[in-house]
Amino acid sequence: MANHVAENAAVPSGTAFAATYLAETADLVRSLSVDEIEEVAGGLAACRAAGGRLFVLGVGGSAAHASHAVNDFRKLCRFEAYAPTDNVSELTARTNDDGWDTTFKAWLEVSRLSRRDAVLVLSVGGGDLDRNVSANIVNALRTAERVGCSIFGIVGRDGGYTAKVATACVVIPPRHEARITPHTEGLCSVVWHLLVSHPQLQVVAARWESEAVDA
């Protein structure tokens, strides 16, 4: 895309850095695929209409995104949704007793994941067993594949395992190599806020939008 900030440009300081970061963000927003986003929105709406549940998976900063997203999907979209990382006692017990790599897989199995349900992955890399990155996401997705449920993702780089197996996936391209993680996590929040505001999904208005505007 023309006029985007060079990926290998020297990192500026002070206000110049803020301008560069915001310019990179704007460039990435323009590069997002509207078609990919619409496919995810439609797939999630179909899952909800069929009586399915939504399981949102994320690690690190994306675990915080998962918790926030679950709140919005439940409150604004009337979608039965859960994040395994919200239960720190179960998560740490499973990690301690059985290992980190199977934490999400076991959680989904106990939750009786079925073909009516959906899994939404929020991740910078999307999971990669060869690099031993987010192996618990990969194992969870293999469980989802086995039961035949829908898989969605908002991921960065090439999307990793998530993008390979997803029913629909939004990939945030790595256009600015020096800041892949903050840009991916920042725009992940933008995309899922778009989804919970999407007319195919949103049922209840957010608080401030529902307030009467004073004349």
C-alpha cells in the first residue's frame, strides 16, 4: 500500500515515535480484509443461531482480551461465551498436574465441546508446535477439529496453526516488523470490538449508546 511507514525505518524518539506508531496503526487498519471480518461475523452469528456456545482462547495479553471479549459477547450479543483463562484455579491446577500444553484441550473436553459450538482464537502467532509457541492453542484446535466445531481467529504474522484450520480468520499482516506484537494485540481489540458491534451479532446497545442524548 502506498505511503505506509517503512518497516525498517529508524525508531524515532519522543513525539516522533508517537506519530510513527499511529501512522503504522492507520496503515494496518487500511490493510485489514473486510471480507475476512465479515466471514467471521457471519460464522459467529450462525453458531449462536444454532444454539452453540463460544469459547475464546488467548495467552498472555490475549488472555486479557479473551476475558473482555467474553464479557461483550455475552452482554451485548447474548452469546453464551467462556474463556478458560478466567478460571485461574483450574488453569494453574491443570498446568501443575498435567502440563501447560494440554490446558485448553482438557478444559474444552470437560465442557463437552460439540460441533454446534465455536472456538475463537486471539493470538499474535496463532500457535506453532514446531517453534513450541502456544502449543496449548494448537492442541485445543485439534480437539475442535476432531469434534467438527467452527474455528475462528484474529491473529498476526501468517496466522500459524489457527489460520491453517480456521473456518474464517482475520490475519493482521506483519507490515511493521519492529512492533508486530503491540500492533497485533492492539488491532485484535479493534476487530473484536467491531464484531460485538456488528449488526449480525449485537443485540443490546452498549451503555453510553443507549443513553438519551441531551439537547
